[in-house]
Amino acid sequence: MKQRLLPLILGLYLSVTLAYGVVNPLFEAPDEHWHFFTAVYLAENKRLPVVEEVYDTWLSQEAAQPPLYYILGAALIAPLDTSSAREEVWLNPFGTQGIGNAAALVNRNQIIHTAAETWPWHGPVLAAHLLRIFSTLLGLGTLLSIFFSARLLWPDDAKRPLLATALVAFLPQFNFQHAAISNDALIIFLCTAALWQLIWLWQNPLTTRRLLLLGITIGLAALSKNAGVLLLVFAVGFLAVRSLKDGIAEWPRKLGRVGWQTAVFLLLPVLLIAGWLWWRNWQLYGDWTATSQFIRLAGGDRAFTLGQVLAESGGLWRSLFAVFGWFNLLAPAWVNWLWNGVVIVGLVGMGRLEIRDWRLRANRQSPISNLKNYLLPLLLFGWVLAVYAGLVLFMLRTPAAQGRLLFPAILPLALGLAYGLASWRWQPLYWLAPILALLTTLYSLWGVIAPAYQPPPILDNLPDEAMPLHQEMGAGLTLLGVEMETETAVPGDTIWFTLYWQAESIPQIPPELVVNVLGRSLTPIGGSHSFHGRGLFPATEWPTGSIVADRMGVRLADNIKTPVLAQLFVRLVDDVSLDPPSVPVSSVKVVPKNWPDASEDVLAEIGGAVQLTAVSSPPPQASPGDTIAIDVTWQVIAPPPADWTTLLHLAEPNQQPLATGDSPPLNGDYPSHVWAAGEVFNDTYTLTVPDDLANGRYPLWIGMYNSETIERLPLTINGQPQPNQVYQIGTIEIVSP
């Protein structure tokens, strides 16, 4: 049975990772389109690219990378016609808004995906998928290297090798990365294969054939990515420590022999394989690794401190497990918690087992012999530290807090995790951990990645729940209706709604959809700018006549003045309409996260629904032309049945007002028909004294009336109806200057 588990694990890995390659749209992985076009450049030009001062943006920083992955990829796609690739790949002009922004609701996609990507694949699309499959097969080589390394360490234990292999095979980030076009897949495989060879050399006599094979592997790694240079330094140190195994007395003699063997059969092959590239880089850029060019093209040296780099550790750790897209698609919290739990259980198991074994060995072996047992694990852990240290140095200069960059050290991590988990000797753990891992990667594929790139549905009819609009928006598009999912929100919330569109004719240039949410005094409090379909479905890709149900979300600002009935406006921007109008389509009620406490002090009650609980005193004197501001506090005890207007009158009782400051509450930004019981908010009204008003003392009144009928609402004080349905705020003496 156990002999069948390895093919099962590898088969599941291939199935899942190939599914990632199909479900995740092309180039929706970090830098993937640059990797692709670098391979295309080699296939078409039969030479390496040179990074000029004005560089090729289709290759970007990948043109400065070691070229082995691109050379192999170019050979793979050379028979295909990729000449139209640059014309067929449609970059999202708003895509930079979504890079690294997991909170982005639109423009998560860096590429506009058209019908050209659908099956059957041909031309550049077929070439891209072949390169993705190439990466997937490199991942298969990594898994085999992990398995055989574990077999070397635990020849009598069939479970640990399978466990180590399965945990990596079903790690969501490993599947995602090996379903993308990237030289990471090659360097991960070569580093893992080199460590496998080093473990073999630790356990067996040093032979020139094995050393030469290791040199070739490291040379190819150096030709794949600069991590190969780090691998070379580590391998030399590893072999030096290996000569210590038989004791200090023999070390000088053995070190000398290992030294010349390493120089001839390890260093020389590396120089022959990768030396020409280092010389080329030095001649072209004055930098034998071309790192300076990579940094320049990636945005320049950011000159971070170590503290700033370490502050990014949280993102680095999360992306070791499950961060997708262009660092903007996060798996749900339970996926990370599950993997964190597996790591914790493994670390605790490793610690308790080592403490027990150390005590047992301490009673039977000398300290030196006891230490020798830990040399190989310490060396393998040293590789993890070396890779991490190299990444930290890189992060000092450029943003690179990406877990995939730690995958060259995936072998020691997998071996250590399997060792720790197996120490518990709880048999179900051997199958439970891989099954849970498989569950996380399947959910990440179908529950995270697939929905993120799902285009809007196409309907035949406008749903009954939608409010009809039938608004001509230009570019041949009609906004048929809107359906608001969010009726009430608080600052920082996301409001969700669906716009229903229909194209009478397909535009030649895709119009840009601009959505604005406006608060008090039409102040912007949220918005988005993208193509339709959250950036995924430009109108040039629509079928004519059908209805596109474009569901969107807009996140509100945190510093909104509330309460307010915010207005939702939509407009289309194209090359024809230079200043297209915004069309109001709906509204959403935005309230404070916590309403003020209700007051027991009630000055007046209006319409049986609203209470006046506080009012500021008017100034004792004013002059003609002065503006008087009155602050009030309203307290809602029942929803008003209609829109009401507040009256503010300066007049003698039972006479026509001499001055008015009538206004809807909150200047119309929060109409009374949306009020609800329990709401308490402040309002301000103003009244301007007429220039011709005679000197004298005049009372100031406040009340409310129905906005449509102009009929005053009943007003009571302590339950007693008032004759004119108004409350006297005070008296103002008008004095001419």
C-alpha cells in the first residue's frame, strides 16, 4: 500500500497544480508576463536581452535575470508563432491600483482576459500554458528530490518521506507558484536536488563523479537565479564541515583533499557553466550578478533599514502558505491558522523528541559524539538561515516580502516538519495532515482564485428586484437598472450593488466606468475607476443585446460626516465624451457606528416622531444683514412617514415671518423619510436678518412641516399642543449699526 502512496501524492500534485494553471488566468501571478515575454524574446531573437537605459517594459527586470529558465522555455515554445503576443496581451491600465492591495475591490486583475484565452489554445496563449506546464513538471522534480532525501535520512521509515513530500505537494503557495511562468520553479528544483546530493555525500564516500554531478547542478542553479551563488558558498562550507565527521585529528589532511577535489570537480564546473554570464554582466553593467539592474528596473533602491524589513515579516510568513494573484488575493484566515497549527505541532513535536533523545544519548555517548549526530540537521538548518539572510539583504533594497523566495530552502523545512509531526506517533496524523493540506489548496483554488476572476453573469431579462433606470450612458451602452444590496452602512463599510447594462452596439474603445459615492454637500466619500466587471469585463467584450449584471463594491471612507443619505453616481469616460455627466442611480444610508445616548430632557415633540432635546440660544442682539446660526439636537422616537422641512422664523406671534431660515434637516443630506427610532444627531440652521428690518425685539421660532403639503406638524411641549405648532427659541433685539 505504501508503495502506491508516492504515485498517488505525485498524481494529486500534478492534477491540482495543472488545475491552478487553467483556473488562474494567464499572467495573474507575480511578474509572470515579464517572465513569459523574456522567454518569447529569446525564442524570436536567439540571443539574450540587454538592459538598456530605456528598457523594454515587456521584459522589465527579468531581462537582468540569469537566463537558464528562459533558454529552456524558449526552446519549448520555439515551434509556436508568438509574434502577436504583445498585441494580444492586454494590460489593465488601472491594474497597479490592485498590486499588493488585498482590500482592493476592483482592478485585482493585471491583465484584461479576452476570448483568445479560451480553449482550444493557440499561438501565444498555447505558449504560455506550455511554460506553465514546464514549471509544474519542475515542481514534480522538487517533490521527488524531497522524497529521496527523506529516504536517505530515514531508510527504515516509509512514513516520514511520504509525509514530507505530501505537505509540500499540497501547500497552496507551492501549487500556485508551480502553475505560473517563473524562474523560481527552476531554482527551487535545482537547490532541492543539490541538497539531496549533499545529503548523499554526507552519508557516503566522496567520489569525483558525485562531486562533478553536484558541481553541474550548482552551476545550472547559478545560471537560473542568483540564489545559485549562495548555494555554491553553502556547498563549499558543507563539504568542509563534512571532513570533520571522522574527528579533529584527521581534519587537516581530509580538508586538504576535499579542498582540491572541490576546486576541480565543483568550482570548475560551476565556472564553466555560469562564469560566462558573470563576465558578460560585468562587461555590460559593471556588476557580475546584474543585481543593480534588477533593482533599478524594479523601482530603485529603497534603502530600508533592518527594522523596516523585519516589520514586513508578517506578510512574508503569510505568503509562505497562501497569497495569490499579485499579492492581492488572500486565503481566508482558517487556511493560515491550519497551516500555522501544523507548523506549531511539528515544532513542538521536534522539540520534545530532541530533548528526549539528547538525554538518552548523553548517558551513552560522549559530548563530541553526541554533537556529531546534529551536524547534518544543523547544516540543513543553516541553509534555511542562509536563504533567509539573502532575502533580507535583498529586501533592504527592493520590495520582496514574498514567501516563494524562501522555497529554495523548502527541503529542510519539509524534512523538519515531517520529523516533528511523526514524533507524536499518533497514526491518524500521517494521513490527517496531508488531507487537511489538500483541503486548503483545493479551497484556495476554487474558493479564492476562481471567484476573483469570474466575469459578470449575462442575463436575458432585468430582475424584478432591480430598480429600472433605462438611462443612456453613451458609447452605445444603456444602464437598465440598479439593485442595492446595502441599504445602511457605517464609515469604513463596503456598499454592494449591481448595475445592469445593455450594449446596443459594441464600442470600439472600452469606456471606463467611474462610480462615486457622495456624502454631505456632495463630498466624495468613496468611489472606483475601472473597466466594467470590476476591471475584468470591458464593454468591447460584451455580447450585443444581452444584459450584463455588473456587481460592484465601493468601500466608504473612515472619516465621513454622519448621518447622511449618500448618493451613488455613475458615469462613463471614453475618448468621445470629454466631460461626461454623472448620473445619480441610487442612495445608501450612512450612519455613525454608535449613536449618541438618548436624552431624557425633551424641549418639544414634533409629529409624534421627533423630539427637540437641545437648542442653542440666539444672540441677544443682531443687526440687519447679520446671519444667525442655531444649533439643535434631534432625537427620533419613530420613523417619520414623509420628508419634513424645518422652519426657522423671526416674527411676532400670528404674523407672517419677517425672516426665514427654512431648510430640510442637515441641509437635505439626511431626509427624514430614512430616519429610524433611536437616532440622535445635531443640526444647524441659519437665518439672515433682512436689511430693511426695523429695530425692535422679535421672537425666534422653530418647528417642522411636511415638505410636499407645507402643512405644519403637530408640536407639543410637555404633552401640551402649541397654538402655531412652533417652539420659541428666544428673542432677538434688532439694532441698526
